[in-house]
Amino acid sequence: MNRLNRFALLAAVGGSLVAGVAHADNGYIGYAIEKGSAPVVTGRGICVRGGRPVTDGPVPPYCAPPAAPAPAPVAVAPAPAPAPIAPVERTVLESKPITITGINFKFDSYKLLDRDIKVLDEVADFAKKHPDAVLNVNGYCSKVGSYAYNMKLSERRAGSVAHYLEQHGVARDRMVLKGHSYDNPVATNATPQGRFENQRVEINSTIKVEKTVQ
């Protein structure tokens, strides 16, 4: 065979071998392949070259294990609204004014009427329930006669009420007596009924009551 024919034959055989290796490796040059041209990969995702795993250098992308899926976003629940703070309540003592009326007198008299007794008994009970309360006993007159005369008469009316209360358990030192003559009328002095309403004794006091505040 001449030289030219031998060169052509060698070229043809060499090309056939290269083509066979490329086809056998199916692009995985230098790595072992299984039937179906799939690369041989260990359980840890390492390609096998020359019968043993390749541990030097980076793992080829076709041998890398599949990327783990990205974790699903975790919904963050909104922080609960702070519970409203209940107002702090406390109990205090509060002053409460008391005015007792309904004690009236006949004209130019400081004698208690039968109708006054019931009211005064209620005042005595009130004083027992509130032992710290001071009773202000104020006497008044209608505007008939001089101011000075009515001043003395109003003081006597206050004294009559205080005497009855003292007899029914109210200590005298718990009462403050005062006459006001015909000052501070509660009705007209032009009629008998109006004058009768002005001829009176009022009892004022102050008690302590509990009150809840915030």
C-alpha cells in the first residue's frame, strides 16, 4: 500500500475512534457512564471517573445534587394589641351637707308643736348614726316687730330644739346654736302662711360618706 493510501486509512480510523468516544461519553468526557449514557453518581452526588469518585476540584454541574427548594415564607402574626389598662379605683371620704327642716312655731312662741316632735326624733336618730356630725341649730322669725326682739326669740327657738335633742341622747357639745332674727326668710312675710314658714328652726350638718373615684 503506498504512503498516500496508508495516511488516508489512518485518518479514517482515527476519526472513527474519536467519534465513538464522544458518543459513548455523551458529553461526560472522562467520567464513567451507565447504560443510556447517564453519568455514574455516588449517593453523595459525586461523579465517578476512572472507577473511583472524583474528589478534587469542583463538582460538575450535571453531577451536583438538585438544589433544595427555598423554604416557604412563614407568615408572621401581627403583635396583639395591648390590653387596656383598667383605671385604678379607690374609696375616699367625701363631705355631704345635710339640712333638716319642718320645725315651725306659732307667732311669738318658742314652744315646740306636736308636729315638730316627729322631725326631732328623726334628728336624734340621725345624730346617733353619725356620732361625729355636729348639728348647727339655727332659729328664725317672721318680720314682725323689731330686729333685736326677734333675735332673742330666734335664739329661744333654737334652744327649745337643742333641749329636746339633748333629752333624747344628743350631747349638748355636739350642737351649735344661733339666732338669725328675721334674716333669710324662706317665704313672704305678707301672709299668715308665709310668716309661719319663716318662724322656724333649721338644722344643718355635714357627714362623711364613702365615694369611689378613679
